[in-house]
Amino acid sequence: MNFEVIAQARVEQGSGASRRLRNAGRVPAIVYGGGAEPTVISLDHNAIFHQLRVEAFHASVLNLNVDGKIEKVLLRDVQHHSFKQLVLHVDFQRVNPNEKLHIKVPLHFANAELAPGVKLAGGIINHVLNEVDVSCLPADLPEFIEVDLSSLQAGGSVHLSDVKLPNGVEIIALARGENHTVANCSGKLGGEEAAAE
């Protein structure tokens, strides 16, 4: 999915300037990295608010259009108002197509209804992780990683090493030798569990 973020360069900085921007329906933001100087920009509040609600927006290389000049960036940080539905500030990082990214990618769970632990034993699937840190080149960045639960037995687990990864994508925890549980299937209360009480 291709996302374009429309932005305008801004000159004024500081809390007073940021407040004036927000009152005008704009969001102060910054883009940094890539061997260039940080650039302060502003975004249309409603446009970025709705883009931020799309899961894939958080794990995609974005096209940042600043006054007609397009740069490839990643969303790095968002500050929200504590109780109002307001975006207060956004940070973007420039992307070098030849340098690997470290970014969190969401997990999508598939085929839970086919898992023997659910279908035959009436178990319940628990999602232990909802996202993973990955390393890959920008061109290989997936919007999400699918976790197939079709062979999960009651009392069984799916670990990071069981997850099928897209080409060129590496899970950082696995590279460090950490094979965390991604999901498990708890047995149904009753039967042997109830008998043991």
C-alpha cells in the first residue's frame, strides 16, 4: 500500500508557533536522518489523523511530499493529546534504500478456527505478541507478518522460529537467540482439568 503524506515546510518554531499551527488545524512535525539537516514541517490535522488510524501506515515506507519535493520516510513517533482526539506532533525519519531498517511490524493471526486445539479440544487461542521488531531493507518491508495457527494443538504454542517470514526480513529477537512465544492454545476448562480439582 502506498501512502503519501502532504506537508509544508515551516519557519517558525517554539511552543507559541506550534499552538498557532494547531489552532489553524495543522500539526507540527519534523523529518530527520538520512545525512540531511532536520526539517520542521506541518501537516493537515484531519488528513494525518485518519492516516494514523490505518495499521499499515505505521509499518510502511511513506512518501512525504514537502512543498512538492518527495522523500521516503518512516513514521517514528506520534504524540497524542491525553484525552482529546488530537495529534500534537509527528516525527518522521528519512529512509536510505540501501540501509536496513529496524521497525515494529504487526502480526496477523490466520486459521485459528482450523487449529486442532480449538476445533477438537475446544481450546482458546491467546495472542502473546501483537507485533515484532524486524530488520530489512526498505523495499522488503512487509505491512504485516502472518502467523499460521492451523496446526496449533491444545496446550501448544507457536514461537518466533515457527513464523514464516517474507524474503529479506529478519526478526531481531531471533537473531539475538530469543525464541519468544507468539501465541498459545489453552485447554478448555473441564474434562481432565476439572477432574484434577
